[in-house]
Amino acid sequence: MLSESSAAVVAATLPAVQAHGEAITGRFYQRMFDAHPELLDIFNRGNQATGQQKAALAAAVVAYAEHLIGGSTVPWGPIMDRVAHKHAALGITATQYPIVGRHLLAAVGEVLGDAVTPEVAAAWDEVYWLLACELIAREARLYTVAGVTEHDSVWRPWRVAETTRETADVVSFTLVPADGGPMPGFTPGQYVSVAVDLDGGRGQQIRQYSLSGRSGAEHWRITVKRVSGTAGAPDGMVSSYLHERVEAGDTLRLSPPFGEVSAVGDEAPLLLVSAGIGLTPSMAALAHLAAVAPEREVVLVHADRAGAAHALRHELPGLQEQLPNLSVRLWYEDAADGELAGLKAEVASGLVDPARIPLAPGAYVHLCGPVPFMTLVRGALLRRGVPAERIAYEVFGPGMLHG
């Protein structure tokens, strides 16, 4: 807990930190990367370029401070779990936290100037280290479960056994351990980090991709959409590299599976709702249930631009044969090619209408897709009486889902 004296200082200075949060985090990243350019290999440069990373960090620091002084009713545990899993998937170590703390507190002083007295600096230093120590402890537990010791790297070489063109902008990669070692299991909904070395001296970049195949199979599968830059954002560095450069026989560096969100939940009826490439954890969930719980009641809702853009759609007829209680509802913006031979599905034109999503009593819900899509669906399900704790979702990127 935050000391009483520091709590009073943080409460008094929180409005100023909040008002200048993005200036502080922008200066923080500049300072830290100037002093430690090797850390650029960890951070997503696309999010740095758009400003998303500094905005998310500013919001997180402010939210944690509000949590410590009792000014927030947002449950902090799930947020910490999400951050810890993301950090573990990047190979973040305890030794990097002092570097972050030093430059973050220095940035506060540079932006707020004389307002940062020794008492103010000490109070915010306490906030940072309470956050850091909790994350370090959670991440240590995750590394232990994953079999990563303090002397190990999270990275392991995996051989690309096969590449499969799913749609014009989506490719699946079938992966096996290059070292011949055992296949780790995973929970549907978990992801792995993929680290690649970019050309032209641009260093390493890391991205997370959900595992889209069956846990317990003799291989892993990730299904990657090529990211095209819009609204000032650059093209996806890693997705472009994977699409253009990686072929069968090549080797990739992957982390163990991480992610606090299960796409299968408990034994209740399951509702899987996805849009675009957000379908990947749903496909892993269906493959898993076909093997271990084929009688479970499942509704799959998926939204996409068109049938031709719907990756892995060809697998659904076979999954329906294995899952007799699987119901499929599809929404395509252009439904001209919405029918698929052998697939029993209700196909609608346009965007998903959350009021038309079938909802069984007590259902466990998993969402994955663009944040506006998930916000829309989650809000509608909450209004229909689904408890918030029954709605799991995955956000890839620096933001969080609220409301």
C-alpha cells in the first residue's frame, strides 16, 4: 500500500500529472531510447510512431495512482494480469525496471519543473515501485510455469513446416520445434510472441499472434494478417516480413504461450464473437472442443468484409461435423459470396447486430476483434444481462477496453 504521506502528495499532484501525462511519457521514451537504444528491440515501433504507446502508458500510470489512493473502482487485478502476460511474452526482465523507473521519474521532473519537489518525487517514485514490484512478482511466476529460468531466454527456435495462403492478406504458418524438443500445451485464447530481425539495420521487432490450431497437436499454427498502414500509421513491420520473407524450412524465434484470457472458459454454453483476424482464438477453441468436449453447446458469431476475406472459413464444415451443437452466425459487409458448401450457417449482410446474437442462459462469452467492435458487442451483452465477469476479451495493442 502507498504510505499515508505519499498518498496525500499523489492525490494533490495527480491532476497535474494527468494533464501532462502524454508529454511526460513522450519525454520518457525519448530519454530511455537515447540512453538504451537496445530497448527499441522490445517496443512496438508502429505504436511508437502513432503515439498510441505513450498515451497508453500515461493512462496506465494515472490509473494505477488513482487505484492506490482509492479514487478508482476499476478492478486492477485483471489489468495487472494482462500487463504481466504481455511483458512475459516480450521477455521483460526484473533488471529493466530500474531503467524504466529512472527515466520515467526524470521525465516527470523535466516536464513539471519546479513543481516536482523532493517530496513529490519521492511519492511518485513510491507509486512506480509498488507497480514494478507487483509486476516483477507476477512475471516471475509466469516464467516459472513456462519453464523459463532466470538464466534462460524466452526465445526458442521453431521451424516453419508449412505456409498456407488463407486469403489475399492472411497466411497461416505451421510450426514445429527446431530443436526437436517437446511441444508445449496452451489454452485456446493464448498467444505467442514472434521475434524477427528486420533488414537495413532496423533491429528486432516483436509481435504477438494467437495460436489458431488445436492444443495438443503435433505442431503449432499462427494465422497472420498483413497490416496495411492507415491514418498515418506505418505498414506492419513484422506482418509484412512474415508475408514477404518467410517460407517453409525457415526458422522463427517464438516465446512460450502466454495470455490470461481463455477462449473456452468453463463448461457453460459458449459464445465466440470475432471480427476479421480476431477469429484465430475462436478457431483454436473450436478445434480444442472438437477433441475434448464435442457435445458442448457453442455459438460462433463472426463478422468480416466478405466470404473471400474470412480466413479459415473452409475449416468450419468439418468442425460442425465434430461439434453437433455448434451454431454459426456470419455477418459480411458484402454477402454476395456468403454461402459455403457444407456449412450450415445463418449469413446476414452488413455489420453485426448485437441484438440478434443468440445468447444462452449462463453463457461464457469470448470476444476478439477491433476495439470498437468489441466495445459495441460487449456493451450490448451487458445491457442484455450478461455479467461483466462472464465476458472475456483480448486486445492486441497498448489499449484497454472500457465501459
